[in-house]
Amino acid sequence: MILSAVLSPAEEGGFVALNPETGTTTQGETVEEALSNLREATELFLEEFPLAKPGNTLLTTFEVAGRA
């Protein structure tokens, strides 16, 4: 099963990793560690709460007004 991962820098260093299909979130010092931790957390989640049918995630961007 192929799922999505969204990674962003953590304030304290490293990365926060989120799987939007399940809502599982974790972190790691490196991208590789964050993805590995996310994989493990998501597998544990899916053992308890299987997805009926994984959807196709759409990733896009949008702009907000902000200060320059």
C-alpha cells in the first residue's frame, strides 16, 4: 500500500512527519528516521484501524496574504 508523507522541519531540530490518510504523526532527527518512524506508527495504526479504501491524495499549494 502506498501512502503519503508530509515532512516539515521541527522547531527543536529534525523533522515532523505526517501521514494525511491516517493522521499518524511522528518525528525523527533525519528525513530517513522520520519516514521510518512514520512507517512504523502507521503500520501500528492500520493494525487497529484498517483503511476501507485508501484514496488518492492530492497535494497542492495556495497563497495567503502576508508581510514581506
